[in-house]
Amino acid sequence: MALLSLSMKPSLPQWTRLRYENGYPAISTLRCIAKAQLQDKQSHRRSANYKPNIWTHDFAESLKSDYMEERYAERAVKLKMEVKSLLEKEKNLLAQLELIDEVGRLGLGYLFDKEIGQFLSSVTPMQFKDVGIEKRLHATALCFRLLRQKGHKVSQGLGNKLSFARDRVVESYLWSLGCTFEPEHEQCREVITKVIAIATVIDDIYDVYGTLDELELFTAVIERWDISAVEELPDYMKISFLATYNTVNEFGYHVLKEQGWNVIPYLKKHLTDLCKAYLVEAKWYHSGYIPKFKEYVNLASISIAGYVILYYSYFFLKSGITDEALSYLDSYPNLPRSSSMIVRLLDDFVTSKDELERGDVHKSIESYMHEYGVSEEVAREYVQDFTKKTWKKINEELATDSPLPRAVIDLSINFARTAELMYKKGDGHSVQDQENKDRVISLLVESID
């Protein structure tokens, strides 16, 4: 490294430097003095060992595109006018949306911002009625995505259609975060959030809104997993089924693409089992039947959706898919059963009265009271003790060999742990009071000082 100093002595090598002061040129002299003792350090400098530039000056100078010629410019203008004409004249809604999507995928959307914006702004819900049900779903999803891509603030529009159902996306995410918080499981958290949000709506259909005939029909359509069967459903159920169908198939697509497994049959089976459990509970309610305690908790361990959450999560924890693990999960093993049972009982302990008023089935406390003719206080003590014993079963289960990856086992246990948080001071999933809101903000928004 050379040491530079300024000097006005003319006897040493000098360089003249031009600078400006107050807008006028000024000249000063720069003298360079080389320090011999620094030379040795030069040999110890590090080198990044970068390779020489592969692009020579001659190569860069020789680059030429034939498409810069006038005839290509004229052709480009002509093609642009043809696309504009298609955008303006196409009357078929789906064809128009697909054309806009294709233009965007080619990276040419910026050339037609005005035309695309005008078209998307003019689309109305009535236009979708002229599209067949199978194509209508595709058209709706495509239009929604295009509007979002263009910066339009568009709602999914489900709130008005499903006003009877709970919209609990934030709470669903809190569940997912409690189940698996590790950064590398971001995709799994997204899946859990969607599963819980959808299960919450479907649960409200069975518990609150649907007639028994409608619920039996919905269960049959879920089991058939046939998009054409959606026409048999009432409008509000069409929305729920199509949202579920799309989401589950999207999950299956990602697993097939990333891991090479077609898991849609597995996903469909466990979703069907969940809906069948919901249907049994609905039949209990409509018939006035009060189940025995053991009968209730065995079914409730399925209807709490814990199995579905665990099963779907298994494919997105990226711990490896095996036939042995799938067979094990299909058997409804003890660990997820116990974990789900704890969640159900903790839920019942704080929500049973409110859910009965909404028209839900009798819960664990009422079942025990009815079966043994005891007071509510005695029943609550029993449920608390039963919950503690179920935790002990989980600890015993951890000591046994399991074909499940450790990440799946941890998630199952964390599902029950998260329920301890969600139901510690009331119904943290359904009730959106200030206390629950503050808890979410504290956990997810505010930083730790």
C-alpha cells in the first residue's frame, strides 16, 4: 500500500491535480513517496481466485440481433394490434381470461396494460353464470388471480355466502404455529392453516346450518370426489365443496410434483372420515340422542380434525413418505388418537354450554352426566382427570417404537399442547374477544424487547 502525502517541494516527482474551489479551477501538487517497508506485505494479500472474464471485448462488439431490422419492428406492431383486437372482440369470458393469462406468461402483459385493466374492471359475477360449472370454477379462480396480480383489491366473496360459518384464518394460523414452529416447516404451516380454516367452515355446516338431508348429500359428494356431483348440492354447499376440492387437489399436486407420490386418495379418505364423523354427530343431535361418554370421545377424537391435520402434515414435513407410515396412519394409531382426544376435551371444558345453545351435539361433560346421573361439577372433575390420564398415555406411547418420523410425532403432541393455550381462558378459536385478540397480537405482531 502506497503512502500519499501532499507537498509543494519541486525537487521530488510531482503530479499536478486539477480541482475546483467555489466554482473556479485550482491547482495543487501531489507527491508520491513509496515506503520500502510496506513492500513485503504485498505478497501476503489474499486472492479471490476469480476466473478471467469469458466475454471478450470483440465478442461484445460483435453482438447483433436480426430482430432489430425494420421488417421485424413492423411485424411486432402488427402482432400487437392483432392481440389488442382479440382482447377487445373476444366475447367468451373464459377464453378472454385465458388469453390474458397466456399474454402475461409470455411476459408481454405490460404492452396491453390498458386493455387488460379495462376488461378486468368490467367483469361482473353475472357473466360467470353462462359458464358451465366445471369451467366456472376455473374461470372464477383465474379471474381472481389475475385481478390480484394487477393490484385490484378483490375479496374472495365467501363471507356473505357463508355468513353462518366462522372465518378463523388468523386463529387457524396460530394453531399451525403451535403445531410446528420451525422455519423449515413453513409450507406445512400453510397446509395446516388451510385445513383448519376449511374444517371450521365444514364443521359449522354440519353443526349449525345444514339440514340432515343436505348433510347426507354433502358427505356422499365428498366421498365420491366428483366435480360434476357439485350440481346436486345447495349453493352454499357448492362453495364449500369446490373450495375443499381445489385445496386438497392442490396439496396432492405439490406432493406429486415434489416427492413423486399420488396422495390424493389418502387425503380424500381421511377428509371423508372426518365428514362421516360430523354426520354421525349431526344425527345424534337431530334425533335427540345423548351418547355414552366413551362412545362420544371415540368419535370426537376424529371429529376434532386432529387426524386430518396430522395426516396432511405428514406429506409436507418432508421427512420421507413410506408405505409403512401410511399404513400406520390409516389404522388411526394411539398417539394421534390421544392427542386429538385431549384437544376435544379441552375444547368441551370451555365451550360445551355455548355449543349446545348453537344447536350442537351433547359434549363429553353432558354425556358423562347423563350416563352416570351425576352433577356437572362431578362430570367436570372426571373429564379433567381423564385428560390427565390421556397425557400419561401419550408419554407411554413415546417410549414405544413408531414408523412415523420424529417431526410427525412432535407435531401430534404439539397439537394437544397448543390446545392448552387456545382453551386456557375460554374458547380461543371461536370467540374473538379483546383478550384473544391481544394474545394473537402479542405472539405474532409485537416484537420481544
